[in-house]
Amino acid sequence: MSGLTFRLRAPPDERLDLSQLTPGRLAALPAAEIPRLVVGTSKSKLTVGDVFAHKGQAGDRVTIVGGSSRLDFIGDELDQGTVVVDGEVGICAGRSMRGGRLEIRGDAGAWLASGLAGGVVFVKGSAAGYVGGQRAGDKFGMTGGTVVIEGDAGDRTGERMRRGTIIVRGRCGACAGSRMLGGTIWAERGFGPATGVLMRRGTLIGPAVETMLPTFADTGRHDLVILRILSRYLAATLGPLAPRALSGGVRKFAGDLATIGKGEILITA
Amino acid sequence: MKVNGIAIDDTFAEAFGMSATGVVITADSARWARQAAVTMSGFGTSVIGCGAEVGIDRELKPEETPDGRPGVRVLLFGFSPDALAPQLKNRVGQCVLTSPGSACYSGVDAKKRIGLGQGPRFFGDGFQTAKRLGKSRYWRVPVMDGEFVVEETSGVVTDAVGGGNVLILGNDRAGLLATAEAGVAAIAAVPDTITPFPGGIVRSGSKVGSKYKGMVASTNDAFCPTLRGRVKSELGPDTVAVLEIVIDGLSSEAVAAAMKAALKTIVETGAAKGVTRVSAGNYGGKLGQHHYHLRKLLP
């Protein structure tokens, strides 16, 4: 597997826009142009060469060694290939991805996978708020693809999400699935308060919700075929990253009845 | 030509190009998956009178189905994708949606699609919801025992084959039936094929046309033993009955494999049960695109 490796020379003094560092975009450039790409976001016009020492040849993989919470827009519009970050990242990692794989071996900032339409985003650590969420000017949050977070996710995970799957090994903060239009959020250690506020459709799965909103109706325990399909689909597409298949039934809360109420919170415990 | 004492006619089965789709039906148990599949396959013997030819391809193990429950694959054959669409909608809506614990998924992997859950979902009266996973969209329709899950579309192919056949002739009607049953059982092991007639066996082979207006087909008098001597019969003096196995397949290769499996069983076990001759139905080779010569398919 060929590819380029970028090693961070020192913690950056400003936020960096690394949207250009994807396999497809780098492969389209002459090798000499790569260190001259501007990644700075201030008047200093920092370039790739100023910030990183790089080696290798453009291919289907980009590796960034050395993380920082100032490394923004990593994997932006990725459509094929793999981007790996050996460390933490800033805001909007995996923004508008359409395919491929983004692997973050650290924590991620806000708006991880915002506008995601396809591909897989994997975070070894935790993620800040608005995972798969809507940014200003967006019509929706994520519309496809899969996000797996080994740690916790912040507030408003899946804000106005339309399709796709978010798996959180840890816990989601407040207002997960807020204004959600579809898709699935599966938090293996549960959800914070106001979960599903104003959600129209979609599915939230977890062992507990800190405080269930009064606008969700308890429909009782059910053995849902769709959860079997979901478990098998995730096992087939994610392999060892997939959540453990559910056994037995779930308790279904339908809502948010402050809207059309076609969403659901499924309590696994 | 004789094999194990059974005469093999130097003739061929003539079959036609058809469109085909399929579904995978699952349920809490194999019994109930089979029940829904059998119900859906009812009144699906001949495309001319039934609108579609429908039958069970095979049973599926839990690990082979989308939801990990026991399943059955049903295939439907028709004149065109447009003709199959209402058949699929009605049969799923009336026979699968209604069956306890059932779910229904696409059973043919093809780029061209026809509606599967697009009609039955409206039974949910606005309470139905959908979930897209990968390329598939699943409808969840609330019903009295939980939810009926049905995939939105099913694949359809236009290069399927309908009308592969084997005629079994002999001097013992019960023995013929047992031999035909064994032939159908052999075909059941061939993937991508169905035998749409009752138990896979036809006793009313037909010819094209009739003396009566409006009848597009009528009894194949040349193969009716009670008409021997009255018509230009194809039957020898010792033949007391003729049974036919009709085969539809998703491909010409599948139909040929099914005929081969049936012929092997018939020539290996038929003589002891009164089978004296094997033939095949055709229209002189002028109507169907697919010809399966019996002697080339012998074991």
C-alpha cells in the first residue's frame, strides 16, 4: 500500500486547515507542490512544509503522525482511500466524506463527520459535540456512512442527522439525536438528558437515558426484527468494530411527540 | 436409445425467455417461513392463467438470511418486470404480510429493481417507518404481532427461462408418480430453479389452441392414454399414464442442470416402477429460444 506520511514538526501556533491532505487530492498534485500547499488560517500563510516533514509517494493512504486539537478538516470530502491520524484532531474531521476510511487514534473535536455521506470514521478516543451534526448553512447533518467512537461523544450527537449510523462505545452527552430525521445512534453506555429532543424519525439505542423527555411514549418491550438486521449489517460492514449483537427484547419509547413522533429510543437494559 | 431399459426419445424440451424476481421470507421458525412461502406460491402454476409462475427455490439457514432467522427463498417468473410487479405486491401483501412473525427481503441480486415493500408499506396507515442500511431500505409496518419488515425493492432479471420439461411415460400410474416425485426432489437441490406445478408435477400437459374460441391452450390429446386409437397418439400400447415435470430457472444453465438431475433420477430408479419411456414437450422448435435435448442431458 503506497502513501504519504506527514510528521508534525511541533505543536502548531494556529488552527490548520488540512482539507487538502487526502489521497485523492494529493495524487492530483505534482510532488513538488505538496510542501507548498497552504494549511495556515492566519496571515502567516503556513504551508505543509512549514508544519510537517513528509515522506513517501502519493497513493491510497495518508498518515499524519503527531496530533493536535488544531488540526481541522482532516479527511474533508474523502471519497476513497484511507487517512490515518496518529493523535488527536480538531474540528470537522471527516467533513462531507463520501467514501473511504478515516482513522483517528486520539480524540476528535466538534462536528466530527458533519455532512458525512459515506465511508467509515473511526475514533480511538472521544469526540466533542455535534458528531455527524449540522453546520451553519447545511440542510442536514450526516446523510450516510458509519462513525465508530471508542470513547464518549459530546452533546447534540447526530444533530439533524438524516441517515447513517453512529456507534459510541461510551456515552453520549445531552440532546443526542436532537432534531434527527433518520439514521441510527447506538451508545453502548447510554445517553444524557433531553435525548431525542424534537427528533422526527430515526433510532437511538442504549442501555439508559439520563432523563426521558415527557414527549416520548413508552410502548413496552419488543423483540424487533429490524435490530437483528442492524446487528448483522454492522457485523458484516465493521467486523470487530461492530457493537455486540443484542439478545432479547428492547423497551421502545416513541417520539418526539412534540413533532411527528416517528422516532424511537430503544432501551436495551 | 434405451438407458436401463427406459426409452429416451430423440427430442428436446422447448423453453422460453422470461423475467424473474425472488424474495427471501423469514419467520420465527422454519415452519412459519415455509407456511408463508407456500401460501405466496399458491395459484402460481402457469403464467398464462395465474399471472406468474411461483415456487420455492430452497430453504435457507439462519446464517444465510438478513435477520438471522430461518428462511425460504421464493422465485417468481412472469412475462416482464412490469407484469411481475403487481404479482409481487399482491402476493407479499396478502400472503406474507399476513403470516405470523414474517419478514420479507429481496431474493435476487440484480441492478434492475421492482417494488417489494413499496405497496405493502401503506398498510401501516402512516405509522410505517423506514431504515436504510447500506444499499437496502427496509420498511417497518406495525402489525398485531409486532412489526412486518419488508425491503423496499427486489432485484429482477430478464434473462430467466421458463418451461424446461421432462415427460415420464409408463405402465404403472403409482410408480410413475413416485418416480416423478423423486425427479422433483432431485431438482429441489438445484439452486435458482422452481417446479411451479402442484408438487412440481403436471398431469395436464397442453397443446397450443383449441376447438373452442377463447381457449389459448387445451389438452395434449396426443399424450392422453384414453384417447389412444381415436387421435394421432404419441403413446405406445403399454403406456397407461404420462406425467410432466416443468422447470423454471433464473438462467438457462440452471434449467439444464435441473433437467439433468431429474433425468438421472428417472433413468436410475424408474424402470423398477414401471417407467418405460422419457420424452419432452416442444412446439417444433419455432416458439421457444431455449432447446434442451434429452440425450445430451443424460448422465
